Amino acid sequence: MTQCCGCQSQSARYKAILLFGAPGSGKGTQGKILAAIPGFLHTSTGDLFRALDPSSDLGKVFREYSTRGELVPDSFTIDLWKEHMRKVVESGRFELATDLVLLDGVPRNVNQARLLADAIDVVKIICLDTDKLDVMVERLKKRAQKEGRADDADESVIRNRMDVYRTNTTPILDFYPKDKIAKVEATLSMIGVFTEIAKIVRPIKDALDGYPVAQEPSPRPAAKKAPAKKPVKKPAKKVAKRAKGRGR
Ligand code: AMP
């Protein structure tokens, strides 16, 4: 990657899609689904932290903060993510010109957004949004049982994570241009959310790969209505004859 004075030039920044949403909104699930498509890379800072050796210095810092539902200090987090990306690029698993990196769980506050600005070119922000926070809490509790995640096992820690999201993360949306933000209802089915995300991401990826950018299909012409059948009238003569007959 071309570097000048420690910052990355415009063209060398990673083209990025930010996945936003409260804990439990499905960022990780959707990021993983999308990353099954070549040309997409999913990165989750939560996953990077959990993959650390718990006895390492950073592993201990992570545990200390995450068990309280709090954010790990910004510099540790952004350094960890940048180092991860450096290794991914070095190993040839990310094509700067055409690949898109999905950022899941980062930036989590405005300071992190600033610290990332020299490294990422944000092409879209997908916000998995909902008013139904209780659905998110239930999802997190289920995930805690399945995956044994300490930070999701306790409802008060979950509620704290939700509060941290609301207070720290929502202002980030004001940091980025409004026209880059797309909202998707988070409580749709998994495939429902994915379908909405795919509609948003496809034109971006198609353009990068040189495919003609798909147009919205034009509405089909309405089917012609069959002319209404006229009621069959019985010939007046026969009716008159029958009436005559009955009168005899
Ligand atoms: P997540 O898996 O994204 O819900 O993150 C789990 C925990 O990892 C969080 O509660 C934080 O303690 C820590 N963490 C993950 N991403 C970040 C971040 N961008 N900034 C600070 N802490 C983070």
C-alpha cells in the first residue's frame, strides 16, 4: 500500500461499507453472509478482540472492558483493526481496486471515525435499524446461551451495551454525508435483511467490477382487461310464445 507520512493516499484507502446497528441487530450475521461472495471482506472488531490470547496484555484489557459492556479504548481498537487489514492485504486476500471491506462494530464513536478516516474510503453506511429494542435483547440472550458470550449473558450488561450504542454510536451518523446512509429494518427475517442489503450493495460492487449497473426493472405493462361478458338475453319472441302457451 502506498503510504506518505503514515497516512494512506486517497486511492490506497480501503473501500469500505460500514455496518451499523445496535448489538443484536444482525451486523455480524449479515457481514458473514455477504463475505461469502468473493470481493467482500468482513471484519468485526469484536471478533478480533475475542480471537486474542486472553492472557496477552490486550486480551486482558479487552476482558476488563467487555465484561462491563464498555468500549475498549479507541487507540487499541483502531490499531488492532489496521494491523489486521495490513496482514490481510499483505497475504493477498484483499484487492484494493475492487474489493469492499465490511466494517462491523467499528467505528463505535466519532473519535474512532476520525482515526479511521486516513484508512477507509466510506462508500456506504448500512444501518440495521429498529424501534423494537426488546427483540434485540432477546436475540442477544439466545446468542449468549449458544456461544457462551460473557457480555451477553447478563441483561444489565446488555442494556448497558444498548445505552453505549445509543449515546456513542448514533452521533457517528452525523459525521458522514447523509446520502451515504441507507436504513434497513433489522427485525426482518435473515433473508429479508440480506435481500435489502444486496439491493443497496449490488450497484456499488457491479460498478467496481465493470459490470453494467443494474437498473430498477421497469414496471410491467398492466395486463389488458378482458371485455366484460354481455348478459345473454333470451330472444323476446320465445318468451312471448311460452307465455302464450301457459295462458292456454
Ligand atoms: P461486539 O462483538 O461488536 O458486540 O463487541 C464486543 C465487545 O468488544 C464490545 O462490548 C467492546 O468491549 C469491544 N469492542 C468491539 N468493537 C469495539 C470498538 N470498535 N471499540 C471499542 N470496543 C469495541
